[in-house]
Amino acid sequence: MKAIKNEKEIFGRPVEMGRETRAQREIGRKIAEDSNRDKPATCSTAEEVWRRYDGMEARLTAPLSERMLDLAGIEAGMRVLDLSTGRGDPAICAAHRVRRSGSVLGVDLSERMLQMARERATCEGISNLDLRTMNVELLDGLPNGYFHASLMRWGLMYLD
């Protein structure tokens, strides 16, 4: 495996750090501030951990999500499926990119994680994102050939 020589390089291509929009940065800051307010220094559940660090993680992985969307050729008007969407990345980024003429379906087993994604999507004014509780290994009820692209960022490590 080729080592990354430059910390601002992903998959052998340079990445503009901080490429997210001003609105995305503001939302990330607000989520981080809200999630850290009146919280104990330690977290006892996975949901508490994600709520505490979601804004920071979203900012740190934004270049990765954008690169994934670039590689998948995501553009306006497409229908995108995001498997194991969890807290909504890269589904929310994809929803921004496909615009109102496109749509994104994010699926995950965890309703609590999907609720976090819904909260973030609402904060960002996303209306073309549907989030459903579903087993990504079965995908019951989804039509074959409907989506232009499928994404999965971290989910593979959780599958059997």
C-alpha cells in the first residue's frame, strides 16, 4: 500500500482542506457547541459519544466525503443510495450535491443514529433526503436499478 506523503492528500490526489462551505462550517461549530454544552467530560453510551464529537468528526472527514462523491460521479439530478449512513455522512453531502432535482436515501440499522442525521439535515435545510431504518445486507423493498450510485463510507467494517 502506498504511503500518503502529504497529509493533505487522499487517494493520491491533493485535497483542499476546509473545502466545506461557510454554512457547513457554521453548522458544524453550532452542533459542536450545542453537543458539548452542559455535558460531563466522559460519555457512557455510543450515542453520547457521537453527539459530543459529531461536529468535529464531520469537519475532519469532509474532504473524504467530498472525494468519495467525486469518485462516484455524484451530480445534480441523481438518485443516490447511502448504505450504513449512520449520522448522515456522506448522505447529507450527497443531498447537497444532487440538489433538489435529485434525491438521496440513507439506510442504517440504528434509529438513534438516523435521528441524529435527521437533526443535522433539518439544520442544513435538506429536503431531498429520506432516512430509513433498514438492514443494508437485505435492502428489502428497494427496487433494482433505481439508484444511479450507491455509497458506503464506514459501514463495511460492521457487516458480517
